[in-house]
Amino acid sequence: MRSELTRFPFVKSLLKNRWPQFLVWFVMLAGFLFAILSGFFGTPVGNRNFGIVFVWIAWWAVLILVAVPFFGRGWCSVCPIPLPGEWLQRGAILNPPGKKPHWLNLRWPNKLRNIWMQNMTFTLVALFSSVILTIPKVTSIVLAAMFFLAIGMSIVFERRAFCRYICPVGGFIGLYAQAAPVELRVKDKQICLGCKDKPCYNGSEAGYGCPWDVFPGGLTKNTYCGLCMECLRTCPYDNIAIHIRPFAADLEKPSGRMDEAFKAFIMLGAAMIYAGVLLGPWGKLKLAAYSVGSLSWFGYAAVFLAFIFGLLPVLFLGAVSIGKVLTKSSLTLKKAFPAFATSLVPLGLMFWVAFSLSFVLTNATYIFSSLSDPLGWGWNLFGTADLTWQPYFSALLLPLQTLVLVGGLLWTARTAQKVGVKVNISAVPVILFTTIATLMMLGLLL
Amino acid sequence: MALSKQQWIFIFFVVLAGAVITVAPLPVYAATPTQRTFRVEASQFAYSPAILKVNPGDTVTIELVSKDVVHGLYVDEYGTSVTADPGQTARLTFTASKPGSFRFRCNVTCGAMHPFMIGKIQVGSNTWLWRASGLTVLAALAILIFQNLIPKTRGT
């Protein structure tokens, strides 16, 4: 049940033309650079600084509440971070591609062709998040580090190695993009098999080879397609389509990869820890998370890591094992574990939505005040600088969060059942695991 | 996949049960409203005590004492607030007319972690949490039973 969006000439020309994407990129890049500068030169008060407010409240709200659930990797298609590096790599901004590769153009090492590095970078950011989220200069340092690392990697490696293997945000966007109702796929795989030059992967006069190092003819899930639209431009057979599809269509095919399974645990666990530490009433926890380098912070970091990489996966493994025993399945745990971890994707996404609803609706006032006075220098550009802080829609928050979490559980339990049928293992223990996790999240948020 | 008549009936009853869990009146623990006074100390970035429990109808007075910088205390959904200067005590009095669990939070920028300076006031029992937990268990049971209403197909 899919509907092709690119069958509409207007949509197709909008996506094929480089200018609309470039204009969005331009605005995003300007905003991104301003966010970095505002951290260094603006007020050190986080909730008055454009960098903090627009990155961690406005952008985060758009990303987690709209972009990822509905457009998957839609954000990656307009993300400004890889742009200067990519322009350097190509030696062009909008011009048709040159024949010779620029700079070193090395292949990314085979052993690192997975998302373990992204798991590590996200965990690292998450461990320091209380400081990153609240101190403008630290946010700027992190953003600048990502920016320059992306440039450096574009000079050394081919394509978008940073986006594909390092970006801490790209990893979880890819995971949750599987749940989105949008996909880029080929129309007819036979045409791809007969295509000799594979311009979608190698590039042509019409456009660049896939920056995400993906051969579109082999795409079966959204995880690694950055929706950059290059293949739409290069395919000589008009064989690339953007579809609207049912939510979570990719989850019908359980993952067999341990790196993706652990990404699901990292995201699920981090959402629960954030809900407790950042939104809970426990001041000592907040202080421990904030006091980077102190003994209490090391304790916090140890609990954080033990919960995400130890307790959650071990309990989940126990649940999968019980399911295996119940059905007397001969499938190895090594295969069953990542397959069932696929079912955690909807739950993790909904945990983040529930967490973000609370965080964003409570702090949205700062967006308006920061718009008028982005650097905290006493400006009042739109007359909203002195807007009195107040939470928005607080009466709706609990019902909304409940709806999201219970909906997430239903979605994830149904996905687990489908995985269970595929691998012939009972999903009941996994559903029990997800139910307990949901009850815990409710307890933390409500 | 089209749903069978049996499945539709099942979904109808699950939705009905969900509606009952959501809106059914719960037994109320009736306590005579009293005057409750709490001394709450505020320091970067925590309240102490951070969790207050009162009964519906109580008249609540919070004596907010700031131990370091200027702090505020805003009670979600009640929309009432107070600000305390360092070393000073400020008083906030309100009637706990709405039952449930509500966050109170600092509404005066007080430092880096200000947006996360949060406490909790529980008026009566946290009924919404109980209802949400009930819905969660219902959802899990429903999906388990629903699976048995689907004709068996062989796994791949």
C-alpha cells in the first residue's frame, strides 16, 4: 500500500532541481553558523541564548516531534553540517560534477562500516548532555567540532563518511526513519540490474554518486538513505520514486545487526534516564549529571552506561531467551536478539516524543524571547524579548504523553508479534519487557 | 489486511474498556481540608523538599527560601508563582483544588540548569498515573489477545 509522490510533476521537479534544496541549505547553514557564534559571543545564560534555544528547543522539537516521525531522514536532506565539506570534496556547489575526485577520496575502513561509532558518539554526547544542553559555549564547541570534523572527513574520505558513520544525530535518525511513512526506493529492481554504469552510485553528468554510499537498487529500509535526492537526478531510467507508505513499513523486516540493536537500547535507555534526571524532582541527580568530572558525575556516568549497555540488553536478552524456550526455537540468540530489538524502534521513538513534549512545551517561551534578543544583548527586535515565561498547554501534557506512550507500546508490541512470527519465537516475554519499560516511563513523566 | 468481524468486536470492547479506565470515577479518599505549610529551600538547581503531598481542598502555603541566587516557584496548571531573593523567605498560598500530580518549577532564570529545576506537588492520589498504568496494561493484554484472533501463518 504505497503511493508515489514523484508521479506528480511539480513534486518531482521540485526535488530534482538543486535550487530549492540549496536555498533551504543556505538558510540552515546561516542559522547553524549563527548558533555557533551566539554561543561564543552571546550571553552565557542558556535560556537567553540563540544557540541553546534554537538548537535544543526549536530544532529538537521540529526534529523529534515532526521531522523524524513523519519524514524519516528528511532532516538529513537539509542538514547544514556536511555542506562545506561536501562542496570542498566536489570542488563545486551547484555545478555539474567534475570527473576527477578531489582530495584524498579514501574508502571508509571496512571494519568501521557499521554504526558502532555513531553509538559511541551519541553516548558521549548523552553523558555530557546536561552541560551541552545548558551552557552556550559548550553547545558551540560541540557544534563546531561536528562541523569541522565533517569537513576534515570529507577531505580524507569519499562521500559523506561523517554522516554515515560518525554523526551522533544521524545514527538515531536512521534508526527511527524506519518508522516514517516516507521512503525512497527504486520502481523496478530489474532495471537496476540491467543498468551498466550505475550513475546513482557512481555519479554522472546529471549529478553526484550517492553521498551516503548506498546503491538505491538494493535499498530495503530507510536507515542509511539520506534523502539527498542525487539518485533522483542521476537515474537515466526515471526509476527512482519517493513513496508515501504505512508507518513502520521497514520494521516488517527484522534487523540482524547488533550495532542497530544497541542503537535501539541506547535511545530507549537515554530517554528514560533523561526523563528521570532532567524532568524529575531529584536535585541530586541533576547536580551529578551537571558536575562533569566530579565523583558524583562519574557515578552518574557509570549508572548511565550500566543501564544502557548492561541492564536493558541483559533483561531483553532474558526475555528473548524465555520466548525461545517457550517455542522451543532452534534460532540462535545472536540472531533472535537483534531481530526482536527491531521492535523497540516505535517504543523508543515514542519515549522521545513524550519526553520532548514536556521539555519543549515548558520551554517554548524562550524561543520567542530569543528571537527578539538572540545574543542576550538587550535587543528587542520583534517586541518579544521580555515575554513572561509560562508553560504552554500544560493541561494537555499528561493526556498527550499517555496517548503517545500507550500508543508506542501498542505499536511496539504489534511489531514484536510480527517479528515473533518471522523468527518463530514467542513475543510474549518481549511484550512484557516493553510493558514494564512503558510503566517506568509513565512513572517518571507523570 | 482487512479485519474480521470478530476482530472489530474485540477492538470495540478494548476501546470501551480504555474509555472506562480513562474517565471512570475513582474512590476518593475524603480528608477534611486543612492548612498545610511547607518550608521549601531553593538552591541551584533543586528544591528541598522536592516532593510535596497534600489533600484536595487543603490550603497550601509554601515558604520559599532561596539559599543562593534569586529563585522562583511556579506551579503547573495552577498558574500561581512566587519569587524569593537570596536569604529571603517568600510565601505562596493557594487552595489545592485540582487533584493530581503537578510539577512546580523555577520561573526566574537562576543559572545553567534553570529549565530543569523542578519539584512535584501531589494533590490526593496521582490518579492520572493510575489511569495511564491501567491503559498500558490493557494495551499489552489487548495486543496479546488480538494475536490469537489472527489466523495462524507459518513464519519465514
